[in-house]
Amino acid sequence: MKKLAIEGSPGFREHTLLSESARQAALVVGGSLFVALCARITIPLPFTPVPLTVQNLGVLLVGLLLGSRRGFAALALYLAEGAVGMPVFNPTGAGGIAQLLGATGGFLLAYPFVAWLAGYVMESGRRNFARAVAAALVSEVLLFASGLGWLAILTHSMAQAIRWGFYWFVFAEIIKVMMAAGIAARWQHYQSA
């Protein structure tokens, strides 16, 4: 005969703690899988080794919706999955460690910090559209600073890094920032209603 845990009893607290831990782990794993799905939507560009992907939108959303700690954990897990060879990175790259060391490595390695920053800014005030836009914009600055810095190291030229990793992506990134902010603000509104 199975005993039911009574609220306030040690068994109830253990069950609640276990349930909450499982929920948190599921959110982190789900966040990493969401970014992996976003990475599958890729448009290779013939004039740059950096493809246009929806991956950055996924990273912003994970940070804005899961918050700083879970967002960081989800993207750290994502990088670990990719490093061991799971097919989570965009399909135009070499995959595995080679992709982390290639032209998109600076962007990829920044993902946990980008998600953390987006979540941190979103958590630091009233969670509305303006805060979500600010969080996404500052996170994009971090993302592109890392990505372009890595490209500059690989090409030995900041001008080449900007040609390969910035000019062709500005318009798409503005759309991603606005979409991520809109979805996050709407989710926050739904959660508080």
C-alpha cells in the first residue's frame, strides 16, 4: 500500500524538491534542444564562411525566457553536446570541436554568456517589451564582439572579420532581436495574467 506524503512532512518536501529539480533539468535540456532545432534553419552565404541561421534567435529566447542561470546552463549543455559530436550545430559546418574552432567558433563559444546576459538584464527590472529589446540588443553586442574577435584572429584582419561576420547579418539580427523581445514580452504578460 503506497503512502501519500502529507504537506509539511519530510517526504513531501523531498518529493517537491525532486519534482522541482526534474522540472529545472527539463527546462535546461529543452532550451539546448530548442537552439539545436533553430540551428537546422540555415542559409549558407557564398561570400562568407559564416552562414545565416536562426540559432541566435534561439539563444536570445532561451536567455530571455529561462533567465540567466538556466539560460547559461542550457547553452553550456548545447556546446557540450556539439563538442562530443552530436548534430546540434548548423549543418553547413564541420561539426564537433572543429566547428568550435572554425569561423563560427567565436559566436558559438559566446552563446552561454549571451544567454546569461539576456536573462540577467531581463530579470533586473520590469519584464516588458522595452526591457526585452534592451536585453537582446546588449546580448547581440556581446555575441558579435566575440564572433568578430575570433574571426579577426583567424583572418588576421578586423576588416575581413567585419566583411565576413557583420555586414551581411545586421538586418537579420534586428529582426531576431525584435522577434525575441516580442515573444519574451508576450510570454511575461501571459505569465503575469
